[in-house]
Amino acid sequence: MPRKSHHLPLGGLLALATAGFLTMLTETVPAGLLGDIGGGLAVSESQAGQLLTIYAAGSVLAAIPLTSLTRGLPRRPVLVTTVALVALVNLLTAVSDSYALTMAARLIAGMGAGVQWAMIAGYAMRLVDEPVKGRALAISMAGVPTALALGVPLGTYAGSLLGWRYTFAVMGGLALVVALWISATVRPFPGEEAATRIPLRRVFLLPGLAAILVSALLFEIGHMNLYTYIDPYLRRAGLGDAVGPVLLAFGVAAMAGLFAAGAFIDRNLRAVVVGTLGLFTACMALFGLLGTEAWPVVVVMFGWGFALGLAPTMFQASSARAAGSAADIAQAMIVTVLNAGMSIGSVTGGIALDVGGVDTLPWISCAVFAVALAIALGARRNAFPAPGAAPVAQPATEREGVA
């Protein structure tokens, strides 16, 4: 077994972060290039938009079952395979003239991404000892807010300048380089032994994990309920001509939140969770009260973005702590509920927008975040424990051939 270290293996962690960056970019870049992609594949913009839907569906469908099936395999080859798969799908997208083929490739890429998201957090924390696990996790996940804040605008610009096919070709080539980078710098770990593997059906029953999953689901619903329709909300505040800069600032604030997670999550995970969900709730209440005023909305957007940067890391750290040796499965569950929350939140927001108007969105999100906060406040023993609490005791494993 490779020796863990109190020092941060930055080369390996940055390789993981770059893999996450390119995978998130693969998922989201089509949103800014729908017209060009639709023209290239001879379909409508709405049909081109389904390239995002099918990718997310692949992650939801595959994250748990594929992670479970591969948990006994050596970890580094599985991780490298997911990165290489994303690379190949991007290269195929760059040359494909078939909408059906591109959709099928995106589905497969989404499935690989679901496994990758489940692995990155657990892998990063296995590289180091307990005192710096949160910091390692934050570094390894830095690619996600970076892609959302900077990657998508740059990818969209590159697509408009060079063509959308070149954008996907570049992403594919870079992903192949990252696959080699991971192979060269990230230490290998064995898979879980069958004799010590916690069966899949029992992972969900581990103490505290259900509360973490429900809180994560509510977080994503509350976030996407408003974020999906942020354009009409910002127009209501008189910011219709500044949506791009405001969202860029939002992304930068999210990156700052991610760095804060790395600094504080190892010291007091419970305080980070309660404080972050409290900040989400307060931001939504302020949006509801001050939603027609431009500058207050801009200021609150920074707070919202900062909280968003904290949230994924705190849920991943909490679930990894609760799951112990079954961390990859727990991360797959987090991936699944977050993707489900994206869909539910978008649908909820769309219904609310049609029925009650844009001013109802922040109040709905406020109520959802308040429920998540209440769960976190009550789950102080296992899900979100205070500093110094003993690690969660896992139930005895069963010797079963199928996890």
C-alpha cells in the first residue's frame, strides 16, 4: 500500500483538477454553441440542447452501478479510462456529422463522467493523511468552478472564433494529455477486496449518509430553481445588459468559496456546512426582498457564488467521512442526487416562473435551503459532526460475491 503523506502531492491533485475541468467543460460547452452545433448536425437548437440532457442522464444512470461494478479494480486505470473516454468522445464529436452518433457518444461520455466524479474526491483524500484531506479535496475539485467561471465563456468564444468542431477537438486532445499526466503522477491504489467490501444496499444505511444525501439534493434543487432562470431574474433588477459580467463575477466568487473550503473544512466541517447552508438561505431571502435593486442583487450574487464554491466540497467530505472504505460508492450517490437535483430544480423553477412569476423563485429556493439547513442542524452526530468527533463506526461487512 502506498504511504500517505501530510504534504500535498500537488502534481497529482492538479492532474485530478484538470481532469474535472475538462469533463465539466465537455458537459457544459455545448450550451454556448447550440446554434453552430445545430447547423453542423442539421438539427434545431432545441435538439442540439439535448446534447446536454443526454450527458447528464448518462451520469445519473451510470454513476452508482458502474462505480459499484468497478470498485474492486485498481483505481488508477479506471480513472484514466474515464478521462480517455471523455477525450475520445470529444474527438468523435469534432468530426461527426450524425446527430444520432453524437448523442450516443455523449451518453457514453456522461456515463464515464459519472464514474469519474465519484472517484476524484475519494482518490484525492486517499493520497494524504487526515489533517489535510479537506484541502486535497478542494484542490482536486477546483476544476469544476474554474470550468463554470472561465472555461465555458472561453470555450464559447473559441467556438465562435475558430468553429465549434475545433473547440471539441482541442478539448479531446487536452484530455488525452491529462490521461497521460494522471498515469505519470497520480499514485496507484488497489480496488476494494471482496471480503471487506460493504454491499451496495448497505452503503446507503451507513450512519449519517442519508441525511447528507437529502441535504445535497435539497441544496441542488434550491440552487437550480433560481440559477436556471437567472437571466430573467437579473433583467428584473435592471441588469439585462450585464448578465455575462455578473455571472463571471459569480463564478469568481465560487472559486473563492472553493479555496475557503480547503482552508476551513479540515478544521470544522460542521461549521462550514451550517454556515454555507445558512448563507444560501440568507441570500435567497435578500433576493426576495431586494430583487428589483441592481446593486444589492450584485452584492448578494457574490455571497451566493461564494456559498456555491463551498457546497460540493463539504458534501463530498461529509459523505467520504461517513462512508469510510465505501467512499467511492458514497461519492457516486452524491453525483446522482446532485444531477437529480439539477433536473428537479430546473423543472420546479420553470413551473414557478409560469405560475407565479420570477419574483417567486428566490422565496421557493429560500424555503428549500431552510429545510436543508434544519436537517444539517439536527444531524450533528454522524452526518455533520462537531470537531473532534470520532469517525463513524461502519457495520461489519458481509462476504458476498456481489457488492
